[in-house]
Amino acid sequence: MEQYIDNSHGVFEGKRALVVGGTGGIGKAVAMDLAKRGASLIIHGGTSQERLDSTLKAIRENGGTAGGFLFQIKCVQDALEILEAAPEPDILVCAWGPFRRGSLETLDPEFWQTMIDGNLVIPGVLVSAVLPAMLKKNWGRILLFGGTNTDTVKGYTTSAAYSTAKTGLGVIAKSVAKSVAKSADVYDGGITCNVICPGLTDTEYLDEAALQYNRVKSPGGRALTPAAISRVCMEVLENSALNGAVIPVDSGICI
């Protein structure tokens, strides 16, 4: 069993964190770790009251502070609705994004629009909306999630639309880094925006076929866990010098 020592309690004391897609999988693991570090959590979930309640209970039982709400994201404008429920967060984590496969020659306009809006435009809208308050405070952390192997420009046979959108998140992160460079003092915290590109990760959302796929395709036959991804996320969020980075956390997977 993995052994690691957590000496990071209180790192984000007094900071408010919004985790979009934070009731399960990697989003939940990140929310839990942020709470351990002293952040006050607002957790967005989609449709499951049970998952939201379970996440809030787990955070509170560990001494954390958390509230949350359910809201189905259906269009770009919904991004701003989320921020009405959790205005001006100090930390924004966007762990939500729809995934669909399809061969490039079969993709219709609706398919493209859904993938691009959900995985690129909505995160972009959220970033633009939270930046002004972060600039005023000269402090902020933004963490976005790409897809497996979307840390650089590549070709894809069954996920072209999804991966196109996820690859574009790197442009957003690098643009934030350049935009805040002149005004941010990294020694005082500053503002950072980075992208994590997880490898195949076992979560409660996957059926047995998907779990088997993860085992077959992952290095060593072992998929990643949300906890393992989250540990890297905490290191990225805590490091004020790391900005505009697109970071694969995938054990060197090649698919």
C-alpha cells in the first residue's frame, strides 16, 4: 500500500475554493485535499444528491468546511450561473467535462458543439469570470483538467472533438500566465493557472468494461487512482512559480 506523509494542513487557510464537478472521481479527491489544507469548499455536482451529500459529509467529518449545490450544465451560459452560487472564488478547479467517442468522419455539428462548449468554452468562460477578483487580490489558483495524451498536439482516431477541446486548455493556461505576469508577485502568492492531463483513472463512474480497458491500456496493467492524481494537483496549486504549465500525470501511457 502507498505510504505518504501529509504535512500540508493549513496551506490554503482562509481561501474559498470552487470545485466544478467535485462530487466524484478526481474532482472529489481534489476537493477533499483542498479541505485538508484549510480551504473552504463550494462543491458543484450534476444530478446526484447522494454523491453531493456523501462528499460534504466526508469533508465535514475530517474537520473541513464545505457547502455545495447541484446544477446540470447544459449550455455555455450555465457557467455564469455556477458563479452566482459561488462568486469570486480564490481557487477554481474545473473537473467537469463531457466525454464522447466517435470517428472523425461521423461527427455531426451537435457532437462538435457539445465537446467544444463543455471542454473548452465553459472552462474559458469560468476563467475569464474569476480573474478580475483574483487580480484585485493579487492571489488566485486555477486548475483545469485536460484529457489523456492532450498535453501536446496529437492525432486521435475516436476522440478528435473531445481531445481538440482539451488540448486547447493549454492555450488558456498559458494566456492567463502571460496576462498576470506583470501584476502578480509570485513571492506574495500571485495568480496561477495550470492544466493537469490525467492518464486512465479508475473512478466510480466507470463500468466493468471501462475498468478492464484501463487495466489493459495502463502501464503495468494498473490504472491511476483519483487520490494519486490529486496529490499532484496539490503540489501544482501550492507552487506559485508554476504557471501556464500543461502537465501529464499518466505514468507514461501510450494509447
